[in-house]
Amino acid sequence: MCAAVYVLSTVTGYVLTSALLLKCPNLLHRRKRETFRSRHISHRGGAGENLENTMAAFKHAVDLGTDMLELDCHMTKDEQVVVSHDGNLQRACGINANISDVPYAELPPYLCKLGVTFQRECFCEGGEDKRMPLLRDVFDAFPHTPVNIDIKVNNDTLIKKVSELVVKYDREHLTVWGNASNQIVKKCYKENPQIPVLFSFPRVLQLLGLFYTGLLPFFPLKEQFLEIPMPSIITKLRDPERLTRSHRIIAWLADTLLMRKALFDHLTARGIQVYIWVLNDDEDFQRAFDLGATGVMTDFPTRLKDFMDRNGISKPE
């Protein structure tokens, strides 16, 4: 009987302490310093309104007032850091070659029309700008705009060169970098711990495990940004007739586990920004902000801006 009372009191104390620290994490953790906050994030510069990852796309998004540009980086044969999502040129340029095997001066232009990955049966037709820019071009053109960099390959030289560019342009306070790969994120952090990092996929799984066991409030977190998908959008991206029952169940389960307001509120209180990707309609915009997400990543920056204006969603200070 005494053992049962002891166990019960211990568990009760743990649950109450965990619940208190989940709501008030600053009792244990110092809030991370935020040098910027982003509500409106343009995915690949806004891949639904201009050819992805081009200077035209980035300029359009910045002119609209986006809070952040999201982009992807690879390295060319002559070790230039180029902005591109794919490592192979087939989808974007129609040539079956790897960026790493081609000097920057010889990279082909983008095709005139590209599919929008996160919008079903949608294509974007580009204008005159079909050039793959260098990362330094983006830093030169938009010195005051936060940039979210996805390091697409596990390459030490690429990571080092991106870090050197960030330092050269004095952008450590305006940059976040990382990848779904935990190896890449660890290398980024080791190369330059002054540049904030994203949660990798394994770290997201660990984060969820800590959250659902009540341990999260007790653990320190080095990451400053959580970027996660909204799993429910899979029903909008794929042909409904091709979605099996198991696909729908998995999407529902993942959505239920990931999209938790209590988790987002806790991270936000600790100074960790939560971005949800890639959302392209008003229904999903509304849900993300209702859940407490810091920002939304979209292929359609004009659409997101109009939504925010109509609903009085304020820009970050």
C-alpha cells in the first residue's frame, strides 16, 4: 500500500511539474533571442507565381513584403554555391546531368514551364529570368531579408562555403540553415554555431517523443526553428482516387501527432519559431495560424499576403 501511494504521488508530482513547465517553460529555460520573426515565408521564392529559386521570384516576393525567402543550395563543379532545389537538372532544365558535374557558367537555363510541387496539376510559366542564381546574388540583392537555406547535400565544402558567405555578408542574424538529415544539421552547427539551425527529421521525431511523454519541458534544445509539413494536405496534392485507405489513415495519424497547439505554444514561449509548409490555400493558412504557428511557407506569396491582410494577421515587429 505504501509503495502504491509513493508511486502515485511521484507520478502525480511529475505530471503536474511537466504540465506547469509546458505552459511556463521560462521557469526552467532562458528564452532564445529572436533577431527576426517571420509570418510570411516564400517557398523557393514563390514557386507558384514565378519560376522557382530565380531572382525574379525572390524580387517579386520581397516587393510584396515577404518576411523570409526559403531556398535550396547545391555546389557546382567549380565550387560555386548555386540556388537550386534539385541536384539533377532533368526536371528543371530538361538535361540529365548533376549540378555537381557542371561548371556554373555552363549551367543551362530553366525550362519555360515548371510544375508546382505542392499544388496539384499546377504549372508556373516563367518570364525572361530563367537563370539559376548564385547564393551571393541573393545576399547582394536582399541584404535585409531573412533567408532560410536548405543544404541539399551532405558536402563539407558546400557547408563551409555557405557559412563563409553568411559571415562575409554579415547575415548570421538573418539566416537559418539545415536539412532533414541530422548529419547535415550537426555539420552546420559545428561549422558555425552562430547561425541558427532547423530541427532535422530525427530530431522532430525525438521532439514528439519528448512531448508525448511529458519530458520536453525538462530538455534543452539547441535548434531555433521547427519546420514541419501539415500532413493533411496530402489529400489535396494527390488524386483522390489514388489515395488508399492506408494512405488516409497514415496522413490522419501524422497530422494528429504533429499539429498540436500545445507543442507550438511551448516552443514559441522558448523562442523557437514554428513554420508550417507548404500551404497554398486559405483553409490551410487559417488552420496553421489558429494552431499557433509563427509563420506559413507558401508557393503563392500574393495569396498569403491577401489572406493576412483580410484577416488582420499582423506582420512581425
